[in-house]
Amino acid sequence: DTAVSQTPKYLVTQMGNDKSIKCEQNLGHDTMYWYKQDSKKFLKIMFSYNNKELIINETVPNRFSPKSPDKAHLNLHINSLELGDSAVYFCASSQDTYEQYFGPGTRLTVT
Amino acid sequence: SQQGEEDPQALSIQEGENATMNCSYKTSINNLQWYRQNSGRGLVHLILIRSNEREKHSGRLRVTLDTSKKSSSLLITASRAADTASYFCATDAIGSGYSTLTFGKGTMLLVSP
């Protein structure tokens, strides 16, 4: 069974479109995260939710909006996509302050 | 701001050799973690070392932590071609109520058969 899953794996879209990426974890963890990994492999935290409550919101454009319908799901909606949004987006989950479990990533390409 | 900095950026060795990667960070931490990322995949947790620990082992992995120098090293012994991946250190800073990992830029390790 996949511990942290993301859909879609690849997403190619045009500038100005709105898209969503979904994430689900079956580990029973309380905390979920979204990271962005750029072309140089630098991984940066975007958001973190604990029990459906937003606890970390790094400096991210307002066009990015996370939504957590329950503690097993954390979705990422992006409005008005820009070229600079092209990256790989990773979802992760953890329990307490220990290791994080990552999903396989969603490669977003904005043309 | 970026916390961890790995060194070297890239490392190329032969199978059977040892690989050492270093990580430096800037602020006080609760723990430091090492992750591996195979090409096109998500990150996989390797090992966690707490701020009051100096050394930790897991299989062929050995991690050291020097909080006075704000640095850590990851040693992979008897490397295999399957160890080829990028390795990241991540620090969990003191003061955050929840796990807030800050990742370095990673070391790309290539192990040739």
C-alpha cells in the first residue's frame, strides 16, 4: 500500500490556468506538508497542516491555496499559473516532530 | 532562509569505496535528518540524529553531529551502485512548535560499478 500518494504525477498546462494537485496519506499522521523542488533540486517548505489546521505558511504567492478536508488529505490549488511555478511539488506527512514521509512528487510544467 | 548546506555538491566513487557527505547549518536544532532521493522519486528518510547525540549508525550508514560546529556528516560504507542518488540533510530548528524541516541543496552521489 502506498503510504503517501499524489495525483497527478505529471501536469502540463498553459500560463493563466488553474490546477489542483491532490495528496493522501494512509499512515494516520497528524501533520502534512507541501514542498516545492526547483530545477536545482532545492526543496522548500510551502505549507504545513496539523489536524486540518494551517500551521506553516511560508512566503508563497496568494495564488497557492492549500485545503485539508480531513487529516489524511492535503490538496494544493494553484490559480493563474505562471512559468516560474514549473517545479516538482512534493507532499509529505509526519507524526510529532520526527521523520517525514514523502509522496512521489508531481512534476508541473507551465508553458 | 536556507539552513543546511551540503558538501560536496557532487561525488563520484567506485563500488566498494566509502562516501562521505557533510552538512553545515546555522541555527540551534532539535534534530538533524538525512534523506535520499533517487532520480525522479520522492525523498526517503534515512536516519535522524538528535541534538544530544553525537553519532548514530544504521546498517552501512554512520552519521555524526557536532553541535558546537553546527555540522554533520553522513558516511556510507562499502558503497553500491544502488546508492546512486542525491542526499539531503534537513534540520528541525528549535523554537518551532511543529516539525519544520529546512533542507540543504543536496549532494549528488554517483557510484560506478
